Amino acid sequence: MDIVRDAAHDVERPIFFAVAVIIAGYLPIYVLSGPSGRLFQPMADTMSFALLGSLLCTLTLLPVLCAYFLRKKLHEPKVRLFEWVRGIYGGMLGWCLRNRFATLTLILCVFACSLLTIPYIGAEFMPHLDEGALWVRATTPYTISFEEASSLSPKIREILLSFPQVTTVANELGRPDDGTDPTGFYNNEFYVGLRPYSDKTWSGSLHTKPELIAAVQKKLEAFPALSSTTPSRPRMPWMKPKPG
């Protein structure tokens, strides 16, 4: 019991700080917002709770099991590879403790060199998602009837299909089939499928998706009756094309 108690006392602090360092690496995920936060916060929760559970089990259950199952005389075999690695590590550790100033200087130099890689590190946690499509939302006055709102759909579809980069256009007027969105007939959403960027249609006057979005906005400005739903886009406030 004394041997088990002493061994547990020797390793409890290193194990605790090792787990704490790993959990600290997941803490920045909790400040993420948008899709990144919704995607990765459950992973951070799972890993953090799993590490805390393993730490609790290590500090409480394992010493008790060792006290029960390691009562007989046990012989620790010598493994040459382990002895070789431990000898090298012991020698390096002894040198570092004897030459603390040189060790600290070397560590600071390595840290300074690592700072040089900051300009090459991406600024986004997730890559830009581009599925080769646009999603257009047009909002009309709230008092519009179904007949009047539905008459606008083919006109907008015709304008969207006039671009050679567009393959298909599908729209949904009003609330969705599952009833999860309490919107009315004033909301008209269009799915716009695009050709691959390697297609020759992108070699004309419109080379990129932002240029296509700007051209679509300019043509759809012919519908002045559509009201504003996205004030952050003053040029075409009623329309919100975005990557699909």
C-alpha cells in the first residue's frame, strides 16, 4: 500500500498538468462563432469531458486497483530499447539542469524562429466553402398576395437563366414544406446552380463568382417593388446572393 501510495503521489501532479494542457488547447474553440463554432464546440465538449473523466479515474480508481491486483511479488523485466532511451533522456536532462542559461537561450531562439511562420498560417479556422451555387432571397411587401408573388417567380428565373454560367434555377415561394419557418408568400428563394469554373462560359465578361453576383444584382434592380431585408447591402438590399 505504501508503494502504491508513493507512486500515485509521484505521478498525480504531472498527469494533472498534462491533461490541463491538452484541455487548454481546446479552449479557443469556445470563442468561435458561426458554422465553425457550431461544428467544433461539441467536439471540444466531448474531448474535455473525456479527459476530465480519465483524470478522475486515474487519480482515484487506478491506485485502488493496483493495491488489489499488484500484491504478489512482481518482477519488472528490463527492455533494452527502453533502457537506451531512458539513458539518453537522463543524460540530456542532466545537461540541461547543469547549463540552465544555455538551455533557456536555446528555447527562446527556437520560439523566436517559430514566430517567423505566423505570416504563413491561415487566418480562417475553416476553409471557404464554395459548392458552385448561389442562393438568392427576394422579399416583397408583407401584404402581397400569392398570385402576385408567384407571378414574379418566372420573371426572376428568366433573368437568372439568361446568364450562361447558370445551369438550373429552382425557387420556393412561402414557407418550406416542413413548416419550420413561419414565413409567408412575401419570401421567395431561388437556388441557382452554376457551371464548373473550368467551363468556357467563365472566360467571357464574367470570370469569377463575385462578378456574377454583381451582374445579377444589377439586372434584378428592375424590380423596385421588392422591399429591403438585408440593410447591410444598400445596392441591392432586398437580394442576398451567397455561395451555396
